[in-house]
Amino acid sequence: ASVFLEGPVTSDPDDGAFSIALRRSYVDGVLAAVLSAADSSVSIAPRYYDYQARYDKPLGSRERMLTLLFYGSDDELIFLGDAGDGAPQGTESRTYFHRFNPRFTYQPSDGTRLVISPIAGYDYSNTTTSGDPSGNDIRFKIEDATLGVRIDGEAPLTDWLQFRIGGDLLWFLFVT
């Protein structure tokens, strides 16, 4: 299932425009109904969510634009069964991320542009597998925070040659 909305903030174009999108899978519900009807001892539940939100606002003139971006995703897969001893075994995995990515664009003329785009984010991944005959579960988990900035510039050198340059500076903090 998905929803998408976009439009101006007000009737004044200087107030900017927005767009919002949301999605969620429904395959987990369909599989649950099928497996329940089949009286299965196996449980499968894949699902995902994702979202995006954007706001664009001209700053004084059309030469300067502020864009605010928010986006992320949350995915999960659960596959569990019963080996006959009553204890569930299988794999569970969840991964998600979230980002905030504002962007300032300055375009004084056609073909000449400067874009400064900081970014902040968080990532998480956790996978667990159970049911090993030795009784040991396997687990892998990682979390990290990201901060950074990207700067891009371009300018025409001649009618047929464009100069472009860009670079990233990123910082990661991993949590175990």
C-alpha cells in the first residue's frame, strides 16, 4: 500500500512546495493467512516500510533554493518453524535507516551552480538465527550514525565544455 501527496504550501509560490510518500508492504498479511489456512507450523513475515518527505523553498529569488529531505526505510524478515520440540527456530532480521539531508542550491546563471548538502543519518541491522543443534544462536548486530557534507559546483568553460567538481566529507560512528 502506498500514499503520495504533493503540492504548494500556500497559494504563494514563494512559500515553497512539499511532497510526501509512504509505503508499506502487505505480503506478510497475505502469507500469514495462507499459512494459517494450510495449518502450517512455519511462520514467514517479510515486510517493509519506507518514507520520503521533501520541502523546496525559494530563498528571495529563483537563484537560491533550500530543499529539506527526510527519508528512510524499515525492513524485517521473520522465518520461524517448529522442529517438534516446541521451541521456535529460524531467522529473524531487521534493518532500518533514517536520513535528514538539507540542500542549499545557488544558481546565478544557466550552467553555473553551487550545491551544499549536509547529511545526518542512523543505520541499524540485526539478524538472529536460532535452532542450532548445539544450542548456540548466531547474532549479528551493527548500528552506526553518519554525519557529512557534499559540495558540488559547475560552470561553463566554453559553449561546448562544462567544468564540474564535487566532494564528500563523511564521519561514521559505529556502535557494537
